[in-house]
Amino acid sequence: MKRWIIGIVVVALLVVVGGPFVYFHFIQSDPPPRLTVDSVTTSTATGGTSGTAGKRAPLAGTWKVGSGSVVRYRIKETLFGQSGTAVGQTNAVTGSMTIARTKVTAATFTVDMTSVKSGQSQRDGQFQGRIMDTADFPTATFTLTGPIDLAPVPADGAKATYSANGKLTLHGTTKGATFALTTKRTGDVIAVQGDKTITFADYGINNPSGGPASVGDSGELEFLLELQPG
């Protein structure tokens, strides 16, 4: 009888410890790489053109979000000592920016939070329910509150970095936020990439930890916008 009890305990330990190891290392797919402006070309952006010198759209004007844009969350999960990375994303992004001469004077972007998916139905249910409560707070928005000076304007295909100050609304809470941006224009497509660490408590977001799974007190917000002449 004693041997049976010991055997049951050993099996239970293998399930508790080995189960998460097998899940994170053999079942769950690797998280997607971080977003980068290098992945955006005119051939992958809807409505893009060849943008040859002298024929591309002028910089000044209105630029609207293209269908290739994406917003993601990235959170580290720990389950019985085994760690993995949870990533959810959506392409349901709308908005525009306005450029006067060489300055971005206005920009507003909205994300449909009800469309965020991770590939795991249970995780998505928690995200849509107790974590982000998308029934009451279906969207997230960012609105620029100060101009961005683009001068000197980089050449076509060259990267540039800027800082964007604005107001970020998540879970019905609005706070000031600054994003470090990396940009690259290729023809008639301006790619804008940014990310920011979000502390859940700052926006009244319930900590995603639940049951044996735990996360820290923050996660990462990532985005890649494909902006096209409006």
C-alpha cells in the first residue's frame, strides 16, 4: 500500500511539473517575433504604390491606417515554475494622422479590443471578460497631444526615431503616455512601430493571473501601423 501511495504522489508531481513543461516547450507555439518596420513594404500594404521618386504622395496631408496594421499584447506566463509568453493580437485598427509641412499635427488611433485573439479560447475568454471587460470597454485609443517634428525628413527607405506624447485610453481609463517610435517610409506607405510597458493597476485592469498560472504586474503593448495617403 505504501508503495502505491508513493507511486501516486510521484505521478501527481510529474503531471503538475511535467505537464506545464510539455505544454510550453512542445505544444504551445513559439511567440511571434517583435514587430518591426522592416517587415512592411509597398507590396504587402493594401493600396501601396511603387512610390518612385517624384511620383509618390506628398508628405503633407492626411494618412490613414491600412489593413496590414496590427496591435498586440505580450505577457510572460509562469505555470508551476515553467514560463512561456502569451501573445494576442488584432488587425482591427482604425485612425489617421495629419502632417502639415514636416510636422505631425494630429493623430488618433482606435483598436477594437473585442477582436483580440491569442489562439487559446480559454485565455481569450479571460481577456474579454474579467481582465479587459470588453463588453463595457470595447475600444482602446491613443490621441496625440503634441506635434512631432519630422525634420530633417528621412530619405525613402531610411529609418527614423521620434517620440509621441499623447493620451492612452485602456479599460475606460485615460492617462498621459509617451511612445518611442521607429518609422520608415517606402513609397506611399509610412510604417510606424512602437511598444510600451503597461502596468495593469494604472488602468484599473485586473491582473491576468488566475489559478496556478501567474504573470507580473505589467505587460507589453506593441503596434505596427501601415499608414497610407488618405
